[in-house]
Amino acid sequence: MLSARRKFTAALAASPAVFASSKSGSKPPVTGSGAHTFEVIHDWGELPKSISYGNTHGVCVDSAGNVYVHHTVHASSASSDTMVVFDSKGRFVRSWGAEFKGGAHGLTLRKEGREEYLYLCDTRRSVVVKATLSGEKVWETGYPKESPAYAPGPDGKPRRYSPTNLAIASNGDVYVADGYGSSYVNVYSPKGEWKFTFGGKGKEAGQLDCPHGIAIDTRGGQERVLIADRTNRRLQYFTLDGKHLGFSGQGDVKLPCHFDRRKGLLLIPDLEARVSLFDSNDRLLTHLCEDDSNTWNGLRKEPREKFVPGKFICPHGACFDKDGNIFVVEWVEVGRVTKLKRTA
């Protein structure tokens, strides 16, 4: 058991300094180039003293500009809430989601009629949950036992399942990437009922190795499934019924984690210390806050004071807001939320 002094010290190390770059009086770092230039505001958001971030895995913005951060909860945190909500100015609004502690991962927001909903992936409990913005559960689905791809192997053991992210087609079908399990994509109806499975572990076309992120891409005028094939260090495109269409990103992505899109731009948080922007034809525009020192895997476990201003460590989730600013959350033990404020 931690002593009172050690608990206080751990909590202090885990808690972000609020708007540290602006409070210090120094000018914030700048990243990017040309039309894609941003001020870097680390440790964005007024986090309550009762909450200490664990690994910050998912982030999204609703139509009112509220920012949702999904984290695993630090050992020193008094609160077990995994979902922290801020307004557009970074003021704390509410928190919820203790049931996701230790497993909070993928986070997707979708407007359905007049309402907005959150879709959450939990890697600890191996479930996908649809919830209201205030955390009320609409439905939950777990192990895809209906899928022949998950039939027990020759040893009788069930195949691993640990969903990392999901995407939703215009018809409401939900595409769940089993990134930490068996590298399949499972497709569900809008009510969470299993429909079919595609992918599976491998290096060939149509095969995946840690499909960590997934999106429904409409930049070409038709819906395509875009997958961050992380361990294979590439992106793959599929039809909505799971047929392989092609590859992208080779040489431009390292460990792609997920996606967001805005006005033809493709945003990719890359676990190897950078966030990348691509145009509508998947041509690389710029890397943001890139750190090429190859220290990310060790630095992610260090206290906050070891972090280098203007450099990312392990970007895990990222999204645009309505003004083209970017929010980035990182896979670091004490969590970090960075706002990239658009300047161009």
C-alpha cells in the first residue's frame, strides 16, 4: 500500500499542468508548414484534482465543441471515471465510465437523427458499447461467438478477441477492428447484432496484423473501409462487404493507430512519435511534432517533466474540431492531451 506521501507524489506526477505553455509566459512551440501550421498546447484541459490520467487512448469532439477523452485511469487517481468531458475552452464539464477502467480504448462519436452517441471499445472486458453523451448504455456486444472465424482451434481454446476501434457506415452498420485479438474485422447491425467477419492475421492482401484503427472513408465519393494495419506498417482499403481494394501509406506510416477526416484531409496519429496529415489522394502533407530520436517506447513510462515540449511520444488517438484544430491523446503512463491550434 502506498504511503500518504508517496500517493501525493504519484498523483502530482500524473496530473497535467493546465495550459502549461501559456501559463509559463513562453510562446508555445509551432509545428507543421504552410496551410497546416499549428501552435502546440500540451496538457490541455482543466483536469479535476480527483482525476489522474492513465494512458489516454481516445478523443472526439461533439457538435457543441465539447471534447471527450477516454483514458485507463492512473493508479493514483481518486476517481475511477474513464471518460472526461471538457468544453471548447478546456473547462471541465463532467466525467463518467468507471466500468471501463483499465480497458478504455477506442472512441467514436456519431450523430443519429437529432442525437449524438458514443461508441466505445473496452480491451479489458472485450466489449463494444454504444452510449449517450452522458454515459447511459444503449447496447453492448461482446465476443463474436456467432462468427465461424472465432470457432475454437484444434486445442479447443477460444480465439482471442480484444476490440481496439470501430467505424460506422452510413447505413448504421458497425465495423469493429479486433486489433489486440485475432486481427479480424467484425461487422454488426445498428442494433449490435453480428453480421459477418473479414480479414484475419497475415501479411497478404486482405490480411491484417493488429488492425488498430478503422474508418469509413468517403473522400473518393463512395464508402470504403480504411484500416490502420499497424504491425504491417500500412493502410488497407476494403469494400463495405470486406473485399480488399488496395494498399496505401507504405513508407509514410510507421505504426498507424487511427483516423479522422476533415475537408479531404486524413489525420493519422502514429505511435512512433508523430501525427501525420495526408491529402484526399493519400499524399503526405506533413508530420506534426515528430520526434525521430526513437526514444518513445522508454519515454512513455517517464514522469511528465521528462517530456520534450513540441514533440510527441506515442500518439494513439486524434481528431479535428469544427475549426480545424487538432486534439491528440497519447499512450503514455500519465496521459497527455495536446491541442494543436490552427494558425494558418
